[in-house]
Amino acid sequence: MFSSPTKKFKTLIFCLLILFVFSSCNRTADNRPDNGKEKLSWLNSEYGLMGIEALNGPNNLTSRFASNTIKTNIFDIFKAKKELVIKVKNDVNSSPLGDVFLLKLRTNAEIQDIASQYDSLDFVEYAEPNFQVELSDDGVNKYNDEASTVDQVHANSDIVVAVIDSGVDVNHKDLKNRIVAGYDAVSDDKDVSDDYGHGTHVAGIIASNSSAKIMPIKFTDGKTGKMSDLAKAIKFAVDNDVDVINLSLGLKKKSALLMDSVDYAFKNDISVVSAAGNYNTSKKYYPAAYGKVIAVTGLANDGTKLPQSNFGTWVDYAVKAQDILSTMPGNKYGYATGTSQAAPFVTAKIVRILEKTKDLSIRSILIELGKISTSINTGKFALLLGREL
């Protein structure tokens, strides 16, 4: 029995289509250009480059990424939005964001694979996904409309703490006299209002345990934010001469951009305090696990490790952080538990040290913290929780 001519024709067409698809795929893989400029153009086109943002404002290097060859496809609008952070090599010593760009892509490819390909370009120092950064909290477990937490302490010092977080309720009755002008890195304006509550709670802990002024810097509208916005927030804090930076936040992955940002603080002799995370693991959590960052974990009220608190030889200090009462938006108060609550207690300790001698170096501050803390060298987590403050 023989096939009809029509059926043979349809089969032939189908086979040719299959061959065309496979040959196209092979050409795409085999014909990737090796030349830097041509490869950049190919990558921009292949991964649907839709826009470029210089994180430190306008920069003529942006055109280097565009290369006049951005070719978007109408079908790209159906693909996922993804963002890639690129740092360009530059012999000139600049700020951490001076040569950093955010590439906005439309692609279904894996972002880590894309980063690897851009990273292979000769003029790129590093390329990485625009990581999501989380606030290190377990949420407020109970509200209290009556309590006041800050009245007993007055802002009579010139020590300024940057609270980089979800914003702060600057009109809260316990905080309004402690606030200095801040910044919203998400919207690039001065509106630091806090719809989530985390930043207001953290600010209240610092305000009630020290005389510091609070500079609220917003990098997220909710529980998570973008690494690019966190980097802009840290740079703003450093450029505006804060004395301490509190980061009750983090992520499980290393980030070159985050390392650059905290290094910028260190070069300006600004202490950075960070939450160790709430995953009950010894795996490193960043930026807390970076060398000079002061990593803080949480203890229960009985002095044992909080069940959720991270631990490890990379942790520097441990503070009781269970059911901490602090300020919440709308002149309210709430109780919260976690390493987000632990970190600001250490920040407040540093403020008290600086009130006695303002121009202490980071090294000198660490020495002073060592004097007022005790080693945790017994129990299941001996030498894994740092020193208790």
C-alpha cells in the first residue's frame, strides 16, 4: 500500500521544518562571535535587552552595552523579565556604583547562565543576577497600642545610624524627633514611609537603646528587595557620613555588588552590623558572613539559641531577641522575634561606644565590644554563636 502524493508532500514539509529548526539552533550555538564587541551585540540580541540603567546615574559607558545593535523581537514581550548586574573594568578608582549597570532583559533562559556569558567579556569585571534580598524577620506576633518604648532616651548626640530597611514611620511619636533626612532607593526620592513595618520596628530598638539619630533608607516596599537598590542605599548612607549602618537583612548567596558596597563603607571607616539570618543553619548568610561585617544572631530569653537563628564560626555576637517590643507604623507597637531584632541591639551598643569617643576606627570599636561581651563556650552551640552582648 502506497501513500498519497499529498501525504508525501506534508511529510516532506514537516521534515524540512524540523531540519530548519535544528540547523538554526546549531548555527546559534556555533556562530557565537568571539570578538568582544560582536559578542556583546549577540548577547544583547539573544537575551532580549530592553533597557540599561547606570546605577550611579547617567554614564556614557551605557552606550557600550547598547552598541546600536539592540534587536528586540515582538515575541519577547511574552518572555520573563529578568535583570542582570554588570560591572565594567575601569582603571580609575571610583565609587562602588560608578561602573555598574543594570541590564533589563526579556528571556526565558536561566539568569545564572546569562550572567556567565556576560562575565566572559574581556571588559566585564563581574556579572551576576540582580539578587533578591530578604528582611531577616519572622513578622510581628502581637500588637500593643498602649506601650511606649523610646521616651526614656533622648537624642542628645550627633551619632547617626542608617537603618537600611523597608522604610520608617518618621511621624511615629517615639521616633519623629530622632529622624534625619533619608532616601528611598526604590523610587529615587525622599519618601521613606514604611508600609511593611519591619524598618520602623528596627529603628525603635535602636532609638530606645541609644541616643542615636536615625537616617531611614528604604530599599524595599515589602519583605524582599533588589540587590541593586540595596547597593544604592548603602552608597547613600556612606556618602552622607553616617556613623553606623544597620542591615537587618540578607541572602544565602554571595554577591560581588554587595561585597563592593560594604567595602565602600569600610574604606570610609563605617561599621556595618547585619543579621545572621533565621534558617537554623551554619551555612553562611550575607552580608553578615563577610569579614568585617558584624554578624549578629539571636538568643531566647533563657539565653539559649533561638530555634530559627543561624549559627557558625562566622557569627560575631549573640543578643536576646525574643518577643522584642518596639515601634510600628501608625503610632503602634508590636512584639517581634529574630535576628532582625538582634542586630539593632548591637548597633545601639556601638552608638554608646561612639558617644564616648566619636572618631574610633572599626578596629577600635570591635575591641570595645569585646570588652563588654562574654564568650559562649558551653552547650551544643559552643563557639558557634560568637560572644554574648
